[in-house]
Amino acid sequence: MELTDGYFDSVITLMERLRTEERDSIDRAATAVADTIEDGRLLHVFGTGGHSAMGAEEVFFRAGGLMAVNAILDDGVMLQGGAFRSMYIERTPGYAKAVLDWYEVNEGDVLLIVNAYGINAVTIESALEGRTRGCTTIAVTSVDLQRELPAGHASRHPDGHDLADLVDIVVDCKVPMGDALVSVPSVSQKVGASSTFLNALALNLITLNAIGKLAARGINPPIWQSANSPGGDEANRKNVADFKRRIKKL
């Protein structure tokens, strides 16, 4: 149980840092999300490669979550199309623009980019495209991690940018270099990933606080109810027709 306790304690420590150190950035991100939903727009969420895609899935079609979420679930950068294929594509310049075009990310929208490393081509160009299109851009990313990665690293965008420098609001998810947390005797590589927990926590704190802000404004935003709970299908059906016209993956 020593490994179990060490992993649990390490994850909780990072989560606690996120909760306490990112209060202001989470509040600003939540305000931007609340504003866009009050304006009748969608929150676009893009996990720009590999396991980061789970960030978009975390807040999409989720019981207790906002309906007005357009999850950018691009097959090219997701693992089910092939793990190495995903890595190659996330490093490909010029790819992000076509994805944001397809998902209709436009001026005045909020684009939330989820990527702990914050350096690959799709991540960087999504932020640059968001800026060019006049979006409010939010990043859930690890600032220290991207600062530690050297210039010219194979996974970096050719221009060498860090995501944290390109967006309006940064929520630092605190993921350490290499993602894994636990050292096991006689095993050279650390084990026990952290990014899934930390990205999910950051995203849920943003959306939860956005819902709270909307409620404080007298707005009752459409929220997904579990389809597996009594009355879930009926509750969701009241709003789903409008969102099916605007959200690609519904």
C-alpha cells in the first residue's frame, strides 16, 4: 500500500495547489464562460492531442455539466486513430485552422484549450487562431512544464511558443515534467499519471463557477441530466433540439 498512499498523496497535493493558487484565474475563466453562455454562445473546448482530448470529453454531454459546450473532438489528434498517428498530427503545422473552421469557432466565442505541455503545433496554432478570430482564449496548461522544455524540442511548434504566453487567461494545472508522480524501486521511469486528474479538476472548477455566476445573474442555464436517472431523457429533450443544430458531436 506504500505506492498507493504515495500516489494518492502526490495527486492530492497537486490538486490542493491548483485549488488554492489558481483561484483568481479560475474565477476569470468562469466569468468569461458565463458571459459567453449568457450571450447565447457556446463554450468551445479543444484538447489538442493524445490524453488532453479527455479534457474536452470531461465537460461534454456530462451529467451535471453545461449543455452549451462544443467539444472539439478531432479524430486526428485523438488516440483511437492510432497513438503515434495522433502524435504526428498534433505536431503538424497548419492543421489547427481547419479544425477550428469545421467546429465554427468565431469572433466573440470562448475557446478553451486543454494541453498540459502547451507546446505542440496544434496547441499553439489553436491559440494563435483564436486570437486572430477575436475569441477569448483560456488555457488549462502547466506553466512550469512548458518553461522547462528546451527550445528546439521535437514536440515544440516551429516558432517555439509557450501556450501560456498566447492566451487571455491561464489556469495552471500544475502537471510536473513527465506527468508521472511515483518512483518505484528498480524501475527507471516514474509511474502514475497526474494530468487527467488535474485537467479534469480545473475544467470542473471553471464550469462549476460559471454556473454559479449565471445563477447569481438570475440565469438558469441548461444542464445535462444523466440519461440513466429517472426523468433524464425527458429533462434533456427540452433543450437538446437547439444544441443539436450547433454542436458538432451531439
